[in-house]
Amino acid sequence: MIFVTGLIGIAGFLTFTGFMLWWVKALPLIIIVAVAAVLMIYDYVQTLRLGDNWGSR
């Protein structure tokens, strides 16, 4: 369940921000969105590997 909902959430975020970045071509915004996407995908992979409570270990 986490796998499917995570993919839907990531796809929704990247779709929304992709359209936004297409219209607003500002370098600081592109950097912020890229860093947020990398952190989100990193957290998603860690959650899939270690479970929901991996931060409390």
C-alpha cells in the first residue's frame, strides 16, 4: 500500500511542479523543487526499505 500511494504522491508532486516550472522559469525555484524532489524520493526509498518507523531507531 505504501508503494502505490507513494508513487501516486510523487507523480502528483512532480506533475504539478513540472507544469509550474514550465511557466515560471526562475532558477531559485528550480533548485528548490529539485532538492525537495530528491529528499522526497530518498525518504520514500528509506520508508520502503525500513518501514514507517525507521527514524525512531
